[in-house]
Amino acid sequence: MTTTLQIGPPEAPQPSPRHRAPRRKRGRWIVAICIALLIWPSISYAQALTYPGAADFTTRTVEWIRDNGGAPIVNYIENLWYSRAPSAAPPDPSSLPSAGAAATAPAAPPALADLAGAPPLPGEGVWVAGTPAPNGAPAVYTTFERPDPAHPGVVAGVAYFDKRVARFQLIAGTAEPPGASAPEGARVPPSELQALVATFNSGFKMKDANGGWFGNGQTVFPLQNGAASLVIHRDGSATVAQWGRDAKAGPDVVAVRQNLQLIVDGARAVPGLTVNAGGAWGSAKNQLQYTWRSGVGVTATGGIVYVGGANMNLAALADALTKAGAVRGMQLDIHDKMVDAFTYQHAGTAAPTPQSLLPDMPGPNNRYLVADQRDFVAVTLR
């Protein structure tokens, strides 16, 4: 009789083929589920990166994260990123528009006041005439101002549009507002290029705007009473209003773009901008961010003013609008690559030459001359 000596721990009993099969099936199901969970985000992200309309990789990526459950994360990072106040140093001269000849037309608005307590800068508050109508009356005047005494390096570009000469048009983008018809092709129509005076960005994405969108005879998002509204009339004139109080629907209204609530009313900043109670002006604490911001307002004489610049919090934007003469004003879009305004020079060529309202505005000069993802405003000669 032979005795086998076993060295080491006894071997574990091996499962029978009957027991191995269910384990393999469970493993395959887990792998399949993991793959399935990755497929949809991958397809969605690929679609976001390739969706028609101008927008760079970073913008598309951040917006995709925001739209797919990551809004709290993006908002938190933005609140941290833009929390640092700008320095008290004077602005970099390269960030200022070239000082042109002061406008002398009778319709030119009064010069804007210099920043109190700071040496004036060349061209500060001085209006420069832009694209003229056939009768020679300029449709747009531009300048820059400094709205924040605590931060004299903060500069806001300003454009003033003469209501008698300028005609406004709200143009839908390829992605915003979702579901809108876009007969203009999400760009300035080629037939209007020779009359083009200016273009500027619209407001927040509609899911964040707390308001509605109406254009081309289509109510894409229902208009909300109390919302700050850029209202365009059939004759091409425009105003900024609190919907339901200063303006309402009717045959004379052809387009309305709502965005949050007024930040200027009665020629002064609305109380509570630094608190943003109830999210009246966007996500929590975004009102404190020092970032690119833009706004539009109407003056006491019915002119339209657009302002845009970097390193402004919401209160500074409101001050920029009031300093530019707005009696009612609303915030438009905010953040890098969302704030863009251009005026256009015409030299008898087929395509006008764009010029940024401020030299450091980050968008490409041909924005709005090619299809863009976001809605915007085009200003042409009447």
C-alpha cells in the first residue's frame, strides 16, 4: 500500500461545468451592460462635437457636460474660476479700441462721463460714427467706458444704435433655440450683407433663460410675463421691456428674446443684483463672477445700447448700461466666447469687413457671417 504525502494546503474543490456556466453568463451580462452604458454618452458627445454651426471644441465639451447632468459641477467650477477680482491697475492699452474722430452728427448721443477719480484714457466715452445710411446719417456709434470705480482696468465696449436708421432682426442658431425654424440659415443672410451695420450675441441657452423666444411667426418657447425682453417691431425698431408691463404681444411685434429679469429699470440698477434671490439672474453666485458679460438697453429717446466686456460682475454690467444711457436694460450672455459684438465697414466689396467692439473680444471675426449654433441679433440699415 502506497501513501501519498500532501505538501501545502489542500486544493480547493473545482466547480463543476454546471456551476461555471452561470458565472460566465453573469460576467458577460455585466460586460454587456457596461458597454451599453458607455455607448449612449459616446454617441451623444460625438453628436455634440459634430453638430452643425460654429462653436469650438472647449465650448462644445463644456456645454455637453452641462446639458447631461453636469450643470452643478460646471457652475461650481465657474464660481471658483471667476471669483478673483480684477486688479486695480489701468487697462492694457492693447485692450482698448483705437481712438477715432469724435462723431459730430446731430444724432450722436452725448459723450459718456469719464471714470471718476481716474485719469481719462484716449477715446474714453467719445462716440465714433459707424456705418452711415444712404442719407449720411450713421446707424451706429461706438465707444468704451469704465463702469467699475473699484477696478479701473475694467473696460466695457458700447454701441449705440439710432432708431431712425437701424433695423433689428433676431436670427435663430442651429442649436438655440431648440426647435426653431431658421430661414436665415443661422447666419446673416447674404442678401443683407451690403446693408449690415452690426451683430451681437443673444442671451442664455433657453433652458437657463427663464423666458421665451418668438420669431418668424413661431413661438418656440412661451413668453413669460415679467421677463426681461428684447422686443422687435414690424418696422425693425426695437426696445427693451419687462414683458406684460412695457410690451405685450400684438401684430406689431415680430420677435421677442427673453432672458432672466431686468437689471436696469427707471434708469438705475435694480435692487438685489448682488443677492440674486430666487435665481432671478441665473445660477447661484454667478452674479458675483468677474467674467465676460453683455447686456442691451433702451435709452430715454428710444435708442438701443449694447455693452460688453471682460471682468464684470452683474452689478458692474448694470452700471455700464446706466452709464451708457439705458433706462431699462437686461443681461444677455456671459463668459468667454459667448460675448461678441461686431460692426462692419463697407468698401464696395461683396463681403463687409467686421471689426470687434473691443480688440480682445474672443470670438472669430466671421462669427454670424457663417452658421452659428446660438441665436443672435443682426442690425442693418433701414
